[in-house]
Amino acid sequence: MITKKRLTAVLPLLALAASLTACGGNGDTGAAPGAASSGSSAAPAPSSSAPMATESATESAAGAPFGTACSAVPASGEGSFAGMAEAPVATAASNNPVLSTLVAAVKKADLVDTLNSADGITVFAPTNDAFAKIDKKTLDKVLADKKTLTDILTYHVVPGRKTPADLESGSFTTLQGGKVTTTGSGQDYTVGDAGVVCGDVATRNATVYIIDTVLMPKK
């Protein structure tokens, strides 16, 4: 039988045990003291992780461009790799100063909507310097002939998003109907007679490989 004297001695021990149990509950959840009662102390955690998540998404969208000419691509803005990743391919190219001649040719051939609405393509995009290799008289003649220009431009486009691994030893049917072959490894690839100077550039609907020579379909 518990006497009144013993009960008086036990009650403080029970109170202490209850107090320790309550403290142990906070420890089990990993909550810092006062976290449950103060919303402001918990707020910094989501905000500090948000920029990391945004950066990761941008890097994923933009891919991993490589090549000697990638340094000529703007570091920020719509013409940057991150900016191009947000736009369909013809629009993305129009924002990139190293592709201005190509964009002018695409507009002359009325191919802007065709390229922008395509669902998953690869574009081998000649630089301004690539077009400069063609003598002016020949280039002007090509630009004035819509059918020839369309054939040349669509020869630079193949269905599907091609990875660098796909280009190691590839043969692809272009939108023009002809075949284009690719070879290479690492960061050194050729497309027909052209070299890739900035590869694996992502846009919203295409993967772009910027090349140093204009490809000419076989007649």
C-alpha cells in the first residue's frame, strides 16, 4: 500500500519524467528549440535553396555546350545559352549574333515557322564566317533563289535531338531528303565537310551544333 508520505515523494519524480518526455519529443523531430512557435526562424531554409534549384534547371535546359566558338556566344540575355534554351530554334538563333547570316537566309526562305514549330530536331547552324567563305556573287545568287536556298537550309536539319554520342559515327536523312554523315569523339566532331565549333546547344525544340562551313546537298 502506498502511504501518503511515499506518494508525496513520488509525485515530483513523475513530474520530472513528464518534463523530460516533452523535451525528448522535440529532439526526435529534429526541430530546433523555439522552431514551432516562431515561423520566421524556419523561413530562411526554403529561400536559400531556391537559387540552387533555379540554377540547376537552367543548366539542364541549356545542356553542356562545348567548342572553341562557344566563347563568342553572349554570356547573358536572350542570345546566351540559357536564353536560347527558352526559345524555339529559329527565334533562339535570331538572338545570337554569330548566326545572323543564317537567320537572314531562314527568313528569306520562309522557314521560321517551320523550324519553330518542329517537335524535336537537330540543326547544324553555319556561323557568319561560314557564309563568308562563299564568294559574294554565289551567295547573292543562292539567297535570291528560294528553292535552292530552301534545299540548302533544310539540308542542315535532321529529325530528332542528336547527342554528341549520336554524332560519333552517324548517317542521318535530312529534311531536304539527302544524307549527312558525322564523325568524331570527345569535343571534336565533323558534319560532312564542316567542323563543329560549338556543339550541343539546347533550344526549346531543338539541339544545335554550330559549324564552320555551309553544307551543300549533292545534286
